[in-house]
Amino acid sequence: MAAPGFWDNQLKAQDLVAELRRVSLEMKPLKDIRLRADDLQVLMEFAQEDASGASTTELLQTVAWLETRLSDVELQAMLSQPEDSCNAFLSVQAGEGGTDASDWAAMLLRMYQRWAEDRGFATEIIDISEAEEAGIRSATLAIRGGYAFGFLKGEIGVHRLIRISPFDAAARRQTSFAAVDLIPELDDDVIIDIDWERDVREDVFRSSGAGGQKVNKTSSAIRLTHIPTNTVVQCQNERSQHKNRALARKMLQAKLFKMEQDKRDADLAAKRGEKSKIGFGGGSIRTYTLQPQQQVKDHRTLAISTNPAKVLDGAINEFIEAYLRWRIPQQRS
């Protein structure tokens, strides 16, 4: 990259930069593990001679760190598809359940925001439609960090919530549904052939806001509809119409790219087909039960957590890991 004329061929240069990013994501954790593993022998010698126990504590902390990082690297090794290393656009849509479903969609959005925050990933609300009484109708969240798409791809599907409704005066138990979808944020060198003039309809509208000074008085939000596939994306997070259009186009390209991949993968296409009805008519991938018992259960991997509050606060790594391990024999078959 430091060679003279490296950027003369823009396409080739971008390919190499993308390859460097992928290799760095794979190699850095291994280098960190190697360095910390080399410290173990020294720490063991110190622990034998240190009567205070401080060196033993440091040794145990290093071992725990290595166990965690080795597990992370093992999971990362399962993410072999080119798009797995990409950032992700995660969408949440309320389904059946009225106000409870809207509130449930907002809870899921927060769960993924907290998960990303705990991993040190950056997040950005791309589009959000708030419900009248509480929660949201839908939202799109950009999650930017190493292998964000690969880690979260098992979250695609219908999520079911069972609880005593806070919106029911009779305090009855209610079941609510929300759907999660995910598309990769493609590198700039990935080009999807789209006839923007003929096949895409663009609608411009005023962004929604919290009111007062935050009301957007200009029509800067963009909605794009790919007419042949009836695929719709929209972006309203920027005040600049130009920036919203550029990001919406990127999202549309990613969505069409993912649709083509799904067509080549019959199993994944079937799973996505379950989302045609977000409610009792479609299969749920996970159920979150808050009353009467406390439990979160994934219906594919059978992974269970008895601490729903912790899960809804972003602790979903056990479900992510279980899905990635469950998926290996599914791919082989």
C-alpha cells in the first residue's frame, strides 16, 4: 500500500484494502493470544515465589482472559462467508400484539444496541417509526464492528414475548411478536447491477422527530422502492437529502445482494419464508417468557437462559455461540 502508484488503479487498490481488513481481523486476536500465552510461563514462576498471592491472581486472570479469547477466535473461525466480516444493518419490526408488540420491538432494539455497546461496536439509528402509544413500529440500526453481520445472522426471524401486559388494566398475560432482519453493509468494491432510473422509485418526505427544535422542516428523508422485487428501504437519520440517498442506495444494494444469496441457499430461504406472517401463523426462533416462569429459549438450538432481564440487557452471546455451533452440521447436510 505504501508503494508509489498504489492508488492509480482504484478498483485493485480497494480490493487489497478490503483484503487487508479481513486478514487483520483474523490475525490480530491470534497475535494477542500468542503474546499473553508467552507470559504464562513467567507468571507461573512468579506465582511459585510470591507468597502474597498477587502473582497467582494475575496468573488466574490471564488464564481466564485466554479462555475467553480462544472461544471468541473459535467462533470467528466459524464465520467463513465473505460477508460475515462486514458491518450490518439490523431491522426490527413489530408484529401481532398491538401496543405490547410495539413495546416489544423497542425492547429488542435496545437489546441489540446494548450487545453492540458491550462489544465496543458503533451503532447508529438509520430509520425509526415510533408507535402512537408506546414503543416502535419499526427501526433500522447500523452496527459497525468486526464480524457484526456474521455474529448476528442467527438473529434473523420472529421473536416472541410472553408476559403480564403493562398496558392491560386487567393484568392479563399477553403474547407479542416482532421480526428481526439483517443485511450486510457491503464494501464499496462490491457492485450490484441496478438500473436506478428505470427500476427504482424514489420518494422524498419529511423526517420524523421528537418535536420542538428537533423537527426537520425540510424533506430530507429518502425512501427507495426496487420495483421488480418490491424491496423497500428508507433512511432519515441525516439532515442532508444527499447523504440519506447515498446510504439508502447502499442499503438497497445490500438487501438485493442478500436476496440473491438466499435464493441460492434453500434452507435459509425457507427460514426467511417463515417471516411472511409475524405472529401465530409463523414459527418463532426464540421465546422470551417473563411470566409466570423466567426463561429465554431458542427453538433451533434449544439453548436456554433463566435470566431474561440479563438477556434483554444485551447478554445474547450464549445464543449467538449456540447458533453458530448448531449451524455447522446443518451446512454439511
